[in-house]
Amino acid sequence: MHEAVVVVHGERTLTDLDYSRLSKLVGHQLPAVLEDLLANADITNSRAVSANVVTMYSRVELVDVHTHRRQVLTICYPQDAEPAAGFISVLSPVGISLLGLKVGDVAKWHTPHGEECAAVVEGIQFQPEATGDYVT
């Protein structure tokens, strides 16, 4: 079985809280691409992050660039992941590919079977910081 690979494209923005929590994920071997994202992301204060940036616990509307299929996913920490309910771990290829993107950006990742996937961040239905929640 192939290991899933994510390609980090362009600039990403993380809140200081997301950065801190992701850096301290205890008991998890952080994927190299997440370590790369943490090393290269633009870090901003949770109160200053734009509402069009995908942060932890954002509910994101995606449109597959090939099939045009729409789906809504929430990026979460591994312990809260429930893929069948749309809660995708930040350690998954999809989760890593979305974190820090802006509306209009294209997320790209590879499935565990080596299939290349790409989806446009069509919108953010919910972002904790946009509602004044700076601690989730």
C-alpha cells in the first residue's frame, strides 16, 4: 500500500493557536508535509485571521476539479475525526491539504492508492474565529 502524499502549494496561513496545538500533537508521528507546513506557514493572531482562511474546525465546501462533486468537510484534530460524518483529521492527506488555504484556492493531495485529487475551496460555511471563538 502506498503512503498518502500531499503537495503543499503556495502560501498558507495558520492561527497562532492552531500552530501551537499542531506543533504539540502528542503521540502522533507528524507527516513530513505537516511539518513542512508548520515550518513555512504565515502565522497570524486568531483574532486577526481573515474569515476566508481554513482554520481548525472550519466547515469547508469543496468542489472536485474533475468530477465537480460538492462536499462539505470539517477539519479537526485526530481524536475528533469521524469521516462518515464529514469530520476529517488534520493528519489526513485531505486535512493537511486544506488547512491554511483561502476561499478560491485549490487543495491537492494523493489518496493512499496514489490517485491524485484536487478540489477548489468553494466556501467556508463556518470558521470558529469568524464567530468570535478564539479557543476551539
